[in-house]
Amino acid sequence: MLNFIVFLVGLALLAFGANQLVDGAAALAKRLEVPNIVIGLTIVAFGTSAPELSVNLVAAIQHDTDIAIGNVVGSNIFNVFFILGLTALISPLPIQPEAQFDILVNILASILLFVFLFVGKGRRIVRWEGVLFLALYGLYLCALAGGWF
């Protein structure tokens, strides 16, 4: 019974925190005079991905690569299919023109991950590929900040 109560309290705190995150992100976007989508693609994305980062760092240190890959891929599949599906069920989601570039980047990142995992060297991501992923993310952030797309 205590576990159930702790679960409910945690769920309530999660809902409260999510509301605060959305409100704070919208206020930050307004204050910085940047589109909400830029804040969502950066600050909110980091905030919601921080637990995944923690799990993956621990998994990498412990050499439990199945957990690391499964966490990232599973989370992305869940976010695209379940989260977007449920959200669209509640309220239709128009895709803003500025989001089209970000969707394309997501698709290209998935293709690159596929190539790294299934072409060549025995289904693993090696250090130089990790560096490439980090550099490409940096380039993506520069594109967002510079309004290139």
C-alpha cells in the first residue's frame, strides 16, 4: 500500500513539474524573444532527456551497451508513436514550417544510427562515431541559434 501511495505522490509531482517546465520554458522563450520551438528543441529537450543521459552514462561505464542502445532507441520510438499519438488524440498538432527542418534532422540522425549499427564493424558505435554525433549536434544547435533554417 505504501508503494502505491508513493507512486501516486510521484505521479502528482511529475505532473506538477511538467506544468512548471512548460510554463517556465514559454516564459523564457518570450523573454529571450525566440520561438517556443527553439526552447522546446533545446532546454526542454535537455531537461526531459537528462534521466536518459544518466542511465546511459552508467550503462556505458558498466559496459552494458544493450541498456544504452535500448534506452535511446526505445525512448525515441515511444516518444514518436505513443507520446505524439496520444497528444494528437487530445489536440491536433499542426506542424509549423520551422519544425520541418528539425523533423528532417531527426530522420537523418536515425538513418545515420542505422548505418553505424548495421553496416560494417559488427553492430557497434565506436568513439569516432560518437564524436561525429556530438559534432553534428553542435552543428544543429548552431543552425538553431543562427536561424539558418
